[in-house]
Amino acid sequence: MSLDKFQKSIKSDKKPSDDLSVPLQSLWWDGKGDWDKAHDLVNEKSDTASAHVHAYLHRKEGDLSNASFWYRRAGKPISELDLEKEWEQLVVELLENGS
């Protein structure tokens, strides 16, 4: 799936495809404007992809302390991209890696 197709599904579908990983489903719900649903999906996960999405969500929320913790868990530096670019980067990376 491409970034464009992923974004179009957010506009047209009522829920993400079951074929998407939990981190991608989380980003899908975030793209839909449902931060709470997005957070709930990755909150209990311990894999690095989920931790990275979790970090992004807390940065978006404005909780930089919590975001920093999750970036460390993901083994990633704190993003300096604007939130829209970070979201796109995460989606592309996860789609390419099948995560």
C-alpha cells in the first residue's frame, strides 16, 4: 500500500483494514482525528514500531516528557519534524517494513 492509498482510506473508510499492523492502525485512527483510539491501540504494545508511534502520539499531545520516554524505548531520536511530516514518515516507514 502507498501513502496516498493509506490517506485515501482514512477519508473513505469507517475503520482501518484488518491487514494493517497495530502501529499502522493507530496512525490510521490518528489521521481520522481519534487520538484516544490511536493511543489505546499502542498503549499496551512493547514492540519498537508501536513505541515509535506511541512517542509521536505523546509529542502530538504536547507531553514531551512522556514522548521522550517512548522515543528512547523505540531507539529513535526525538523528532524535530512538524507533526504532519512525522506522521507521514512513520506511515511510509511502517508500510515499507511491513510493520
